[in-house]
Amino acid sequence: MIWHIVAVGFGGFLGAILRFEVSNRLNGSVLPFGTLLVNSIGSFFIGWIVGMELPLQWTLFWATGVAGALTTYSTLMKEIWTYWKEGRIGRSAAYTVLTFGLGVGLAYIGFSL
């Protein structure tokens, strides 16, 4: 059991650093493309890892740890809510549909591979 916690912890460390770097470099004024990218990549990656049926410790490291920390639901909600609060309802709705549509589609593609 301790090795499962270690696998998630080390994977989460790597995923969080990747998310921080990508978001810092790519989030802009039009749309937060960094957040969109990490959530899209994470969705694909989780689908792919689950579809590969790896041993549990590797699934925990890659899917739960790396991809779980790479993706960010809380930042997504903050960004959607900020657009809404600023009166940019269309942008808020478009960003929501784009993010969830890509996420589900990419997870399916990853799983299918």
C-alpha cells in the first residue's frame, strides 16, 4: 500500500510541475490555452493509460499521479466563472463546451488506441 502512495505522489509531483509550466507559458487573454491544453492532454493520456490495462502501480503513477495533477478542474471552474462574472457569457459557454467536448473525445480516442 505504501508503494501506491509513493507512485501517486511522485507522479503527482511531475504532473503539477508540467501543469505549472504549460499554464504559465500559454495562458493568454483570449482563452486560457494552457489550461485547455493540459486538460486535453490529460484526458487523452488517462484514456490511453486505462485502455492499456497496465499493472496497478503504473496506472496509479501515470493516470492518478501524473495525469491527475496535470489536469485541473479547479482552475477550469475559476476561469469559466471569471468569464461569466465579467459578462462574457458566450466566451464562458464556448470555453466550457470546448473543454468538456475535447476532454471526452480525447479520452475516448486514447482509450481506443
